[in-house]
Amino acid sequence: MSQPDEMSIIAAEFRRHFDQYYLGVIPRLLNEESVMLAFICLLTGIECLAGIFQPQKSTGDRFKEFITTFFSSPYHSIAEEMWQFRNLMIHAFNPSPFTIGCHQSRMHMIEIEGVRYLNAEDLYAEMVLASRGYFTALYADLQLQANFSKRVTEKGGGRIVPIVISESVSPNEPVV
């Protein structure tokens, strides 16, 4: 039995961290108080995967291409709007061009007075499926493996690394 190569180990580690940091945490944000953060995490999760999917393309192009490749067909026609949504949410906490919420699955992707509604749980479910689709394709596609390798080894693209939290005050020192 042969040992996996280093890039296979890195890919497995990347997926484990993605699942932990994104897929494991977002469900805790699926409530009225945290819905803005849930969408920000969903959008940065998509961006994270898009970066390893097509690192040679511009951020917007790879984001939109990730959606048209790994999301289900209803999202393909709104990939450009999803990119606008990403920019406005990340830079201004503005959900345009959508209306957003949670616990309203029956309203997901429906236009209300000319504005499409996105339900957080439905977008989360779509991201789970898209991430699974991407990682399944990664394990089988040599070009995706080359793209992944390029992204995780380039300066600024990098790998997900474990977070280490250290105390700034020694246990024997007063806190205040």
C-alpha cells in the first residue's frame, strides 16, 4: 500500500479545516441576531473555495465560475448578483441586490417586489453540496489538483492553518 503524497495530505487537511471553520460554525449563526454574519461567512466560504478552484483568475471571475460550476442551476443565472452581494456585504454590510433572512425556506429565491429573497439555511445547504462537489472533483481532476497546489503554495493564497490561542497574561500576574 503506497503512502499519500504531500499534496493529498494538504488537501485532506484543507477540507477538514474548511468543514470545521465554515460548515461546522455557520449553523450556529442561523438565527435572526446573527444572520448578517451567517451570510458573510457563507460568502467568504464560497470565496475560499473559489480561490483554490481557479487561483489564476480574478477574484470576481473565480467566485462567479465557482457558483456556475458547483452550485445548482438556479444559482447560475444570479452568479453576477452573488458577486455584487459578496462585495456589498463584505465592505458595507449591505445585502443588496437581495433581501436576506433565515427560517423562511419557502421564500428562498423568490422575488418580492422585484427583489430576490435569499434564505440563509438554503444557501448554507447549497454551499455544503457545492463544497462536497468541489472536493470530489479535486480528488479526481489533475487540473484542479494543479490549481489547488498553486493556490496553497503561493504567498498570500496559502493553506488554512490551525489557530493557536495564547494567554497574554501569565497565570501568576494580576489581570488588571
